[in-house]
Amino acid sequence: MARGWESKSVEAQQEDATRTEARGAPVGPDEVVRRQEIKSLLLSRARAEADRHTASQPARRAALDAALRELDARLAALGHVAPE
């Protein structure tokens, strides 16, 4: 039962975000692609960060650190400052 309520909450949040974006200035297709890329990179970064905190092998941690640096560089190239 909890999942149903949770998914409805997420759906409502997504609709609110869509409405908020719709009220702003119109954006071109390039900006839409840029925003989607940023969202994708942020999700990848969150996953890598979570994996980094649970990694027990030094080599895995080093690989995840490198991945985080790469994701931060790609975000910066898109004009987004990655969270600390």
C-alpha cells in the first residue's frame, strides 16, 4: 500500500515541476537537451557517490573517485556546478 502512495507523490512532484518549467520563459530544443543531460549526469553522480561510500576495496574507491571527477568535469562543461 505504501508504494502506491509513494508513486503518487512522485508523480505529483513531477507534474508540479513540469508546470513550473512551463510557466517560465520558453526554452529551445538545445536547452531541453542540455537540461536532460545535466539531470542524467546528476543521477549518475549520485549513484557513484553512494557506491563510493560503500566501497570497501581501494581500487574500487579509486575508480569511483575518477568517475566522480569525470562527471564533475562534464557538468562544469554544461555550465552546472556539481554539489560538494
